[in-house]
Amino acid sequence: MDKDSVWVSFDCSIEEKLNLDRLAKAFSSKPAKKTECQQSVTKRKGKELLFLDTKTAQNISIFLRSVNLNLSNLKNHILEMDEDDLTVELVQNLLKHVPQDDDTMNKVVDFAADFETLTEPEKLLVTLASVFRIVPRLKLMEFKMRFSDLLKQTDRNLQAVTASLTEIRGCVGLHKVLEIILCMGNYLNSGTAKAQSHGFHLDYLPKLRNTTTADGKRTFLHCLYETLEEVSPKLCVFHDELRELRLASHVSLDQTSQTLTHVAQMLRNCAVEAQLSAASPRTEPNDKFVPVMHDFHSHAKKQVESREQRFQTVSVLYEAVCKLFSFQQKQYPVEQFFQDLCTFVDHFKKAKHEIAKQREIEMKREKARLAKEQAEKERRKKKLAAEKEKPNKCSSNESTILDLIREKFKIPMKRNSRKSSRKISTSDFVVP
């Protein structure tokens, strides 16, 4: 180790100032031994688990401490279907910790007589088990609380897909662009088996940027944009008519269909559970499950049927789009259709941006070239002007010198005759 290293000059006496005992307690792998007093308190406060294992009891204890539940009030809230005090998160956590099979819950009920001797986690399960068919009830309560959000998400998905399919069917610009792509493709494929094609599958659109020019610097989409500029500049912004395409590309109609199927099944469960609860001898006076679920089922069923009809409308609309572009609906899911079209639009926009950027660079270069040429012209102009002025300056200097000589030596200047046109020079003066 180098003598100038910081570790060489380290002062070992600093350890005396550190609380190393606290460090040992914090990072020790072995738990600290409890004192006799602590052990007696643990034995006095702890209760033996009767039917729960330690890990399950610990998880439920953590949950109870996080929500600070009163078990008596909790049971009343469940019986009264009180959604003001029962949140979706709370019901989901209850379902997470409650045994899902009926046999286990029936065994839990048998411990109700020993309620006071049970631990808090066990008391929670015994309290919940005292409610008739608690697990299906909690599931239906959660479903009822989430029902409005499920419908809103379904409405957003159906609206996006319906609007986008309608835009695509009526987008004349897109149809014209596809026609031009076909013409360009037939020209490039001249002499091959693909020449003179009557159409192409739309899943080929995202692959267009893979077709590059001979020099490898540009793609088919760059040429397409320049072609559209020549044919009709309005076609360069055909994507502006597809406003809902981006949102529709994130929608899964399969998932939407599964959601509607799940909602319909849960509504059927509502009717079944309401009938079972109505016929049960364990019904308590403040149990409102049957009337609440009956009302909910009545209006929810109509709403779900309305969404199912809209879903069928979307299917019919997509079938019309399939016929418009000549592809099989089963072989080309609507999700893939939207994603491919959206990818094509993104690639086209990128090519459009690159062309605009290249043109801007070329414009700057042209401006710089013209400015340089203008500056060169100005320089030459000034140089020519300076060369023209140079003889006049010499003549002026010579006249000045002659005047000085004449004044110093007082020499009269010879006057030329009117007929003579000879210029004055130094030879016209005689120096005494």
C-alpha cells in the first residue's frame, strides 16, 4: 500500500467514538436474547393459535394493524352493504385473507364459542364466517363497487374502435395513398411475378421502410412522400384524418370481450346468490344483501346488454373494413390491423420529418453559398473602385509637391500657350 494512501494515515482511535453496540444489534444475524422480564411479558400477553398457522396469522395481523378495524362494525358494514365505509381495497384484502373453500369456513364457525380466547386474526375469520356465504358475498360486493369503472373503460374502448374504423372507411386520402403505393410497387416489381398486382395485404405497410434506395440512404417512404407532393400535396397529411387511430391501437377487443363476458357472469351470480340468501335461515335482521343485489341486477343487466350490442356493432363495422381492403377477418385481428396502420403512419411521419430536415440543411447551405458569392462580388467591386481611384491620387500628390517647390524657391510658373496642351511637369521650373 502506498505511503500516501488515506488508509495508512487512518486513526484507529476513532473507534472509541463510535457506538458499535448499536451497530451490532442492527446487523446481527442472531436475535438478541430476551430478558426474563421480557419473556414473562410475552407469555402473559400472547395467545395460542387454535386453527391458524403462524404465517397466516402474522399476515392477517399486519393487515389488521394497517386498517384499524372494529370487527363488530365490520360485520354490520358487510351485512348492510355499506359502500361508504367499505372500500374496494378493503374488500379485496378481506378476500385475500379469507379461506376460499366452504369446508374451511364451516370449521371456523365452530370456534365462535371460544371467541374471547382467540387471537385477533382468528377473531376476524370467525366474524366473517358468521355471515352467510361470505366469500361469494365479498366477491359480488367488489364487483358492484367496480362495475361503474368497468363500464367506463368498456365504453372508452368501444368508442375509440368505432370512431377509428369509421374514419378509416371514409378516409379518401388513405385510400388514394394505398393506390399510389400499389402503383409504385408494381413499377418496382416490373419483370417479376409480383408485377401488376391488383392489391396488397395491409400487414405489408409497416415493412415499407425496409425497402431502401440503391445508395441505402433513403427508403420507399421517402420516395412515397415526394411522390405525394407531386401528385397532390394534400395527401401528405392524410394521417390528420385518422384522429382516433392512436387510441384505437392500444385497445384489445379480446380483452373487452372478456370483460363483458365476466360482467355478464357476475350478474348471473348476483341473481343466484340473492335467491340463496333469501332462502337461508341464517339471514340476520340488518342483512340488506338481497334487496341491494336485486336492484343492482335490474339496472346493471340493461347496461351490459347495451354494451354487448355496441360490441356486435363494432364487429359488423370491422367486417365492412375487411371487405373494403380485401382481407379475412379471422386471419387479421382488429388489434393487429390498428397496430400495423399506426406503425405505418409513424414511419411515414418520420420520413416526412427527415426530408424536411434535409431540405432545411440544404437551404442553409444554399444561403451560405449565396452569401459567400455576394461577399466576393462586393470585395471585387471595392477592389476595382480602389484601382480606379489610385491614378487620381498620384496626380493629386504630384501637384501638391510642385506647389511646395514653387513656394519654397519662389519660382514663377511658366504659362503654356493656349494652343499648347502640354501638361506641367518638373522640367518647367528652373532651380537657381
